[in-house]
Amino acid sequence: VTIHVESGESRLVFLEEPPERLKAYQLATFSASLLENGQESETPVSFAFLGERGSYTAEQDGNRVTIKCWKRSDTPLVVRAVCGEFEIKREIKLVGI
């Protein structure tokens, strides 16, 4: 993924785009970073997850997160990354088997 940020501009981005869907027992790992003047910063990113309990698990390690789908859910999993005043969100469909 190539990300272009204008000099002097800061923005929060996913360094690897989260998948649109996950099947049962499938894993997805991706990270987010605050870009300052086009460079990744060391500023910590926090993640929040909103989805059906028991349909997924999520583990955060620094600015990287791994999600595992356990079963189908009619409610998409919403992944939110936050760093200071910046926030980005993605929805992941949990499609099961």
C-alpha cells in the first residue's frame, strides 16, 4: 500500500487494508499508524471493536491487531483505530463457513 501525505499534514491510516470479510477460523492481521509529514510516527494507536460477542476475537500488539472469525454474524464487526484527535473505521463481514 502506498500512502501519500502532504508535507505538514498528519493523518491516521491503516498500513494494510482490513479485509471486507472473514470466513470462520480465518485470521486477519493489519496495523494502523499516525503519519506526520509523510512519515510513520511512534505515537500509539488504540483499537476498539464492536460486533456480536462470540463471533470473533481480537488481539492488539502495539499498533497491530489480529482478528479471528469464529462464526457467522448478521452484524458486521466494526474496527475503530484512534490516535489523539484522529479516528478511522472499517466494517468486516463475518460470513462463517
